[in-house]
Amino acid sequence: MSDHVRASDSASSFASHVHNLHKKVMDKIVQSNANYKLQGDVIKRLKTFNVGDYVMVQISPERFPTGTVKKLLARSAGSFQILKKLNDNAYVIDLPQEFQFYIQY
């Protein structure tokens, strides 16, 4: 037998066909994901606040000591004033003293 291995024409054409099929499928997936993102971005809106605005605060049960937050407790609390804007996604909020105890810095 010779050391040189040669694939048959039918095997190489089949491999080429499978390679092209995979490329078409990947292109279709990329196009579909782009369409999903475009549709999702239509309903998304950027929410920015200014100093002095009032906002609702979402309560994370894991930030409270065990047993203090019940399953059916409200997930958001009051309207609190923004004291300082750090950036478009971070704010300093005027929280009441009972909330200050549970906040982890």
C-alpha cells in the first residue's frame, strides 16, 4: 500500500456539500438571532433618572437576614428620592433607616 491516501471524488463532494450546508445553517442562525435582537430592542427603552426624581426600589430577599423577609412580601418598596447620580445605571438613594441596616456595602 502507498503512504499517500486519496479520497474518492464522491467522498470529497459529499464533504463539500456538508461543509456548505453547515455554513448555510450558521448564516441562517446568525440572521435569525439578529432579527430576534432587533424585535427585542424595539420594545426596550432606556430609563434614566435625574437628581430629585422619585423611584421605586426593588427588594432582594438575599440581602436581608434569614427569616426577616417572607415569600409573599412585596418585592418593591415606596418611592425614594435620588440624592446623587453616579452614572446612567447607578444612583445614591435616600433610604429610610430600617433599609440602611440591611444594605451590604
